[in-house]
Amino acid sequence: MRLLASENGFTHVCGHRGHSLGSPENTLAAIQATKDQGGTMCEIDIVLTADDEIILLHDITLDRTTDGRGLAAKSTLDEVKALDAGSWFDPRYARERVPTLGEALELGRALDLGFTVEIKERQRIPSMIDRLNELLGRSGDEERVMVLSFDHVDLMTVKARIPGIRTEGITHARHVDFVAIARQAGLDSLSIEFLRFFPDDARKIHDAGIAIRCHLPEPATLEAARDLGLDFETLIGPALEAGLIDSLSGDDVGFLRALVDRHPIRSRL
């Protein structure tokens, strides 16, 4: 999986926790919906169970997105698999279960989707990295996966422990020198929020061979801003056409697909 739009000739469309506006986040249904809506990548979140299995879950607790309670780290995989991970979103997803990362990767191979895998585990990072290394070694999915985190120190460990893995660091500020931050941590990509994205920064990042994933808020938020006279597309459209955004992510994959299709890469400004 190539990361840079300049190499692909197109911008990746990335479902945030899958197509999470239309299906329960971090489930196989959300991954399938990403493909159905025209996505090419999924951002998913991972934690460890009590028996050191990697599962897809954004929170460290089971309460919000399943009918279970408590820390995922205190439940075995069998216990987690018995939970309903879809009814909270919509009754028609009542059969949905919390998938393992292995199951997600298997579906991704079938659908030809890439994954940005965010480490949400905080208590057993070394065990998480060891298990991730084992899983990728068995599946051969290193080329399909990029590991994501707020913790750039953890990403340095990931890079050292997993041969050939690519990493992406989350940034929630406009840093003075994005390139220096990426190089210090050995990052292949940076995740930049829409309101912190500036074309001049993007050019410097790309000149250093580093990819950019730009994350957009939900369409309703963007449309409300447009109604107030703040048109997000006047910024994001030219940036897409210039190839300054390698991956555009958000909760509504269909919305992102239409946006990217309206602004295909034309030339580098």
C-alpha cells in the first residue's frame, strides 16, 4: 500500500473507525461499509484482552460500544465475543460482535483495504507490540498496515520491534517544525486535523517524503460552518487537487468519497 498521493495518483479515502456514521464503529460491518461507500483505508483502534488477544475497541472499557461492562483488559476474548457490539448503534446490528485484529485484517485483504491501526492500549504496550508483531508476521500484512498513536515514543518502539512497519503520529497542534517531529520519531506519516492543516506546512512535509492524513469533522459540522459563511471546501479542495493530502479521513466515507472525486489530483502547486 502506497501512502503518498504523488505515488498513487489519487487520495486515499479513510473511514474513521470504519464508516462509523452509518454503522457501529470498529466492527466488521463498519469495515465492509467503508468499502461499500468507496473507501480505500480504515482507521481502527486496538486494545488487549485479559488473554492478550488484540481486539478492535476505541475505549479501554466495554461500556460505550457493547452491552458489557468494565475494562476490556479484564475480560477474555471469549467473554468479549459473547457481547453485543451493534445494538447500541441500531437494533439491526444486534448480531455484530467485537472483532479481533486478525479478523479485520482478513476482511481487509478480501476487500483490498489498507488499515491505520491506532494503539489505544495503555497498560501493556510491550505485550501489545509483541502480539502485533506475531500477527503481522503470520499474516504478511505489514504492507497493508500503518501503526498510529498519540504517543510518538511508543511508535519508535513499534518501529524498532516490527520489521518494515510504517508509523503515523497524531498531532493536535500546528507545530513549528512538523518535519523535525516526524524525523525524530522515525514517522512515515502525520495525522493533522483539518483546522491545523496549512498548505505551506504540507509542502514542507511532502518535500521530506512524509505522508499526511487530514481528518475532517462530521458533514453536519462542516455544513453548519458553511451556512455561517465558512466554506471548508475552499481550503480542502485546492489542497486535494495539488496532491497535498495523501489520505482524507472522517466518519462519513460516502461524503469523503464525493469530496475527493470533486477534487482529483491535477498538479502540485
